[in-house]
Amino acid sequence: MPAPNEDELKKTLVLRIPLTEASAKVRSGPPIDDEADYTLPVWAGELPLRLVTGAPISDPRLKEHIQVPAYIRNYQVKSRVITKLS
């Protein structure tokens, strides 16, 4: 992988801070690279990720007669569509 150029290094800042909360700015669509980057022999693109819900796992110390409630058994993640903001 080629090293970053001088302009890219000037635009990059690395911080190390402890996190107690976090948020992310998210966008969709292909990468927006500098024109010069398109001549490089490296892959660019998207890797779509999804969050899926698995089967509930009860606490091992839970009393045997306590069943998984319906709201947990039937839990479904509502799909969120991220729209392009201008």
C-alpha cells in the first residue's frame, strides 16, 4: 500500500482520548477520493455491514421457571434508511 502523500498527512490528526460516549457521522455511497488517488493500484469501495439479532441467552443464574418474555423472543430491529444529506 502506498504511503500517504504530504497533503493527506497535513489533513490527518490522530488523537488518543478515553471514551465514555461516542457518536459517528455516517454517509452512504462510494468513496469520495482525491483525483490522484484513482491512479493508485489499491482497492477502494464499500463493505456493507449489518447488525443481526441472535437467539436470546438467559442468565445462567436465572430461576428455571422464568421464561424468555415475548417482547424479547419477538424482538426485531427496525431497518433504518440513511438518506443523503445535502
